[in-house]
Amino acid sequence: MIAAVFVKPFGVAKARLGDRLSAERRAHLGMAIAARTLSTAADAGADVVVVVTADAAVARWAANLGFGAARDPGNGLNAAATFAHSRSVEMKMTCVLLHADLPVISRSDMVAFFTAARHGPAIAPSYDGGTSAISAPRDITFSYGEASFSRHLAQMPRATVVVRPGLALDLDTSQDLDRALAHPGGNWLRLAIGE
């Protein structure tokens, strides 16, 4: 099984937290959450964990952590997902596409998703109606953005829906950060944001 984790350039990551954190803190937070998501995927049993990014600096960062990187086409998340998914189909491996910004992800959350994905298509919704993790059939058309969970699920009606707190909470806004800080698994974030 391949876990392909989408990672944006850290210099532009978490822009919606600009009212709360400096650019430097946002970059640090983005790196910390992405590193945690990658290591959790590896610890949960993925055979290969790879960062999917269009940014050379992110690819170097991933290599320094011991993870591979695949350069996506640079045309947005849908193109990156299509690229990673197509490569896994060519390799005849199950692929789980994950967002990097899962601040309270736990090993048990990831194991639950990987277990479902080993038995067929699986999808995990985020609290805001997005898609935080997906293991999709060959013929899916990726459609990230607002309400993407519903659009993806409509294309894979027999998918297992995995609802777990660590997969549901992705970090984009100050409200998301407050939710993560209030979660028992989010205590580590205080150090990452300098509190």
C-alpha cells in the first residue's frame, strides 16, 4: 500500500491563519503537521509513504525526513491526485491519498483507514465536507474543494466511509486550530505554535 500525502509549499501554507500566526510560525506549523502525518502513515503500516508536491524545497524536506517525493504536475490538487493515483494503478498497488494537515491524526485512525482501503474503495470526510483521505477506484475523477466528500462518494457508492476524529479535523482556519488544541491529541501543537 502506498500512502501519498499532498504537501503544499511551506511558504504559502496556512495563509488563513495569518490573523493569528506569523508567516514563519505558519511555515513551522505546516512542516510539523506534515511530518507528523507522514510518520503516522508509516507507523500504521503503509509500505511506501511518499510526498506529492510541486515544490522542490518540500521534496528536499521530505528526503531529509527519509520519505520519497513525487513531483506533481503543479496544476492544483485534482491534478496531483490524478497523478498519484495513476502511478499507483501502474504499479498495481493500493493507494491512499491523504492531506498533510491532520493535526490530531493517530495511529489507530490511520490503521482503520488502511484496513478499509485494503478491502476496497474507502473515503474519510472532513468536518467541513471535504475529503481528507481516499482510496479510489481506477476510473474516479477527482474533484477536491468545497463539498468534495459528496462528489467523490457519488462516484464510489460502495466505498467504506471511515469517520474518525483524526481524519475529520484538517487544519485550515483559526477555528480549526482551536478545535485541534482542545482535542486530547492536539497538545503537541502548543509547542509548534509557540504557546
